Amino acid sequence: MSHDKDLADQDVEELAEELWTLAEQGRDRLLDLRETSQVTCVNAALSQLVDRGLAWTHGERVSLTTTGGELAARQVRRHRLAESLFTIVLEIKDDASVNRTACVIEHVLDAGMTDSICTFLGHPKVCPHGKPIPQGPCCRSLTRTLEPLVQPLDRLPVGEEARVVYIAPREPARLIRLSNLGVVPGATLRLQQLGPAAVLRVGETTLAVEPEVAGEIYVKRLL
């Protein structure tokens, strides 16, 4: 598909992505879509989705078909990988700018470029906001081996220093606790031991966290 074609279908792709995101939240009402959509002509884009067999509506509900879900997954994957690239590698701090740029790039990245970015990042499972990144062929085959730039703290060699990139806690209260301890994105830490608890040095503070929590803290090694 050419870039011109990608841009011509941008509203359709964007709406499919929005339906995917709403489904992640357990929402499937047309009202939800119309209230949150960034697409200028929602009804026209939705009609195209339905006409192409990418979505279906039933009363006040709307859902993606299998084919529509595949289209949406590709868009979500490109967007979240782009966010990871800008945030992790380029270390851009402006979240709004990262999101705006990712929204543009997701419509022009081809499959090969997307897989190259994914492989370079080490096949990340979640984006910097902790949202899952749909897998691509490169993730399933893993024909190339490359150490991820960002990895869970519990994979960091003892004695190494790293910078916290993001935290993906299974329990929201952990994020508050870690923040109070100074473990926040951008903080530099040194792993002093892994078991039976992970012992970290953050600034002048030494603290211990459960192994499970250490696996939820994603860091980038300092070279």
C-alpha cells in the first residue's frame, strides 16, 4: 500500500484504532465513540468501516469484525511502538508531542519498518504508558536476537546502573509507593542484589522491593 493510499484511508484507520482502544476499556457504544473520537466526520468514516466489512453495528453498539480487528491491531502496534521509540531512545519528555507525532507516523509506517523498530526495541510487550503492544511476525518468530534497550529491573545484572523508563504495576497502589521512594521515570538506580528481595540504591537511599515489583519496573542500562 502506498503512502498516498495510507493517508487517504487515515480516518478509517484512525476510527478502527479508536474502536480497539474503546474495546480495551470494555466500551462498545456508538455514543462512546462519538464522544471520544478525534475523527472529523465520524459517521462517514464509520460507514466506510461497515461497508468494507471492518466493523458492524447493532442498535447502539459497534464492534470491529475480525478483519477490522487486524487493521486496528496494526495501527495500535505502530502507534505504541512509535511512542516507545520516541520516549525510550530519543528520550522525548513531552508526552503530548510524542502522541501527536505517533498519530502521524502510524499511518505511513510499512510492515518492514514497523518490525525493524520492534526488533530494535527488543520486542516490547507494553508501551511507555503500560498499554499492551500487539505482537507482529517478528515477535512470534524471533528470528533475530537483540538485547532489549529497555527491560525489567529483575533482568539487570547486579551492580549495574540504569535509568527508570516506565513502571507497569499490576496494582495501582504500587506506583504511588514507588514514587514516594523516589523510583520514578527518569530516576537513576543501581541494583545491589536480586534475592530474596531486590535491593536498589536510588540517590542516597537504599531500599528493598519484592521480586514481583522489580519485574514491573522497566529500566534502560547506562552505558
